[in-house]
Amino acid sequence: MELIKIRAVNQTTMMEPIQACIKCIAGQYMMSEKEIWGLSLAVEEAMANVIKYGFDQEGQHYFDVAVEVKGTEFTVVISDRGIPGDFIEDHYDDGLGISIMKHFLDQLIVKNMGFNGREQRLVKYLSGLPAYTKRLPEPAADLPGDLNLEYRPLRREDAIEVARCIYDEYELTYILEQVYYPDQFFDACERGDIYSLVAVAPDGEVAGHLAAVRLTDFPGIVEMGIGVVKKKYRKYDIMRNLTDQIVAYCQATPDINALLVEPVAYHTITQQMCEHYQLIPCGFAFHINELVNLDNKRVSVCLAIRSFKPGEKHTIYVPEPLEKLLRQIYQTIGIELAIGVNANHPFSEKSVMTLKKDKHNGLGKLFINQTGEDIARQLKMALQTLKKEKCPVILLYLNLFDPGIHFAYQEAVLCGFFNVGCLPLSSAGDYLCMELLVEQEIDYDTIEMTPAFRLLLDELQLLDSLTVVEE
């Protein structure tokens, strides 16, 4: 929907009033002051491109500025009929202005419109979600006992309804941020990053949703999640039917090695589902996310995995104290295991390490794929960085295909990390999972587990050995 359109003469004096107008509109759509400032700067650069380079400097020319809102996309469209050229590809001002615009925008698109000239589209996603108002409780519905539901892949028009369902349950605390941007979420489905299924009632209403999300950090593994069923449809076994189809999809897709499920550690119903679908407990992640439906407490999750590669044979290198535990997990998953001989010293001078911070939940993530002679120094530097970033929880993943893993493990233990399981079957390697709680201890009052997960927790010996590292 186009909200406003302004025709401006190509003079720099026009820039300030246009920016003021856009700032006012952006504020009405709950954009933060920081976002508005960045958008205004990007608009200034885009208009400057038109004024400086879009026309010859003689005579008077005009360009148009419009504001459009569609779904959660707030778009400023700047159109001109000036000298042909691509402001991105032609690198005016050494590309500095374009770099600034890309930094503050979610999308920057420059289009050649032929006889209609040129168009710059500056897109910001509306994280304030003005369209997502908390809906009233659903009224009791007189639905038939036998309802003919259609199960099919997500369509673009379904994505907004899925986002609203997630918002009703979690507000803005759901761990996968993409789901709050309907167009972005659907585009991810189109690319194959997400396989999304909806259950649709005869009148076209979306009754339920479930997805398999490919994990960027662990290629070859997909996570099943984003499960929602509206209350009035909960007697129709929708979640079971969706789960059956997601599992069948994963099983039939050649490049999917395994399916991961992360049931919350306070909800045994989702944990019980794991046993039914042959998902094997393999670990935990404690206090990783705040949920509004748990009074914004940081919640813990269990990890369970199912292999779709029967007869897999893995040679891994294991820190000695963990050999018995890992043998048991691998055997239960169905992976034939050989234990390699740990290296006497690191094979390289430098460790191969990746450091990340999850902007949504503040988690720090550290991946060590190869242990070098510098491991002690590199690990301490990484921890200092993540603590400065105020990460309350740091997850550490050590590649079990690394012969020097026991050196990294020893240093991690000295830094206060404790083992929370393993995550095998990624195309990048099998990973030993460790965790460091920077700010708090595990709150066992919020944890309730089925016997299978409780047994694994006991075997990890967390109940007696957990310590908290002080700042």
C-alpha cells in the first residue's frame, strides 16, 4: 500500500523536509529511534545519488519519493527519469554511499525501468510488528467430529497467519526470528532452507503448522520446530499428522543426514514424542532462551536426534572421561563407532575456531574444528570477547573428527565449561557439546524430564559437578 508520494525538484534543499516526512511515518509504524535514524541516512544517500549523478547539472529536473508498507516491509521508493546508470554497480563516490545504505537497510534494490527510468527501493523490516496484535481467546467452535483438513506446503498468503499464531503463543521471544517476517520466511521456504507444512481447514483457515529448518551451523541436519495448532483444532491429531509428514520428507531427502528435535525441558509431552519417532536423547542446552509464556525466564531444552543414514561408520577422537558415554549414545543412534588414537600434540600451530553471537537470545557460540598449539590463548581470548558482549550462556562445539580434541577439552574444562552431550551427523563433522553459564546456575525447578532424558542427564553427572564461573 502506498502511503504517500512526493515529487521533488533535484536540489539538496529538498532532502531535509522529505527525510522529516519519512521519519514521521516510520514512527507511526513503531520503528525504533535507531532504525529511523539509519533509514533517514540511507534515504539521504539515495536522494544524493539522484541529485548529483542522475541528471546533468543544468536546468530543473524532478524525482519522486514514495513510502509503501506491505506486510512487515516498510519501503521507500525513489524514482527518477535521469541519465541511465546503476548506482550500485557503477560505484559512485567509490561506493561509500552504497555501503552506508546497505548497512542500515534490510534490502537495497536498484531497478532499470526502461522508458520509466530508474527506481531505488530501500526496505526496512518492521520488527515492531504493528499488524501483530494479541488476539482475544478463540471462541468455542462447533466443529464436526470428522473434519477434512488439507496438508500442504506453505503458500505466501499463509505466512502471515503462521507468524500471528507464533506471536499469540510467544509474542516476540520465539527463537527463530525469520518467522516474524512473513515474506522473508516464505522466501526461505522457496530457497529450500525451510520445509514448511500447514494444515488447512475447509474454509481456508490455517489450523496448524510445522517445519523442518536446515541448520546453517550443522549442514546435513534439519531441526523440526515452529509447531503451532490453534486451540479449536486440537482434537484432530494435527500435530501428529504434520510430524509424520515432516519425518517422511526428511527420510526421502538425500542430503538430510539427521533430524534434530529440541523439546523444552519443562514440557514432557514433547519429550515423549521423541521416543515414538525414534529420536534418541543426545544432549541438552541450558538457559538458552527467554520465553514470554514462562514469565521471561531463560528456558532449557533437550536434544534428540534421528539418523537417516543407516550403517554410518564414524571414527572419532574422544577425551578419555567421555568414551563410555559417547559409545552408548552412538550405539543407540545406530552409528558404527571406532575410537581413534588421540594425538600426542596438536598438528598445527593455529586453531581453527569460529566465534558467533546470537543477536536474538544473546547466546555465545564457539566452534573449534581443529586444535592448534595456541588453543589455550585462543580460547581465553574468545571467552573475553563473548563476556564483553554480555553473553549469559556460551555454547562450545568441539569437532570429534579432530585428533587433538582432548587438548581443547582440557582447556575448556579449566575455563569452566561442562559437557552437555554430543551432536553427530553434520556434514561438517560430529560435535562434542559443552556449555558455560556465565551468570547463573541451572534452575532445576523449571526442569521436568521423561526417564530417557533424565538418565542421560544423570550420566553426564551434572547434578553433582556443575559450577558457575564468576565474571
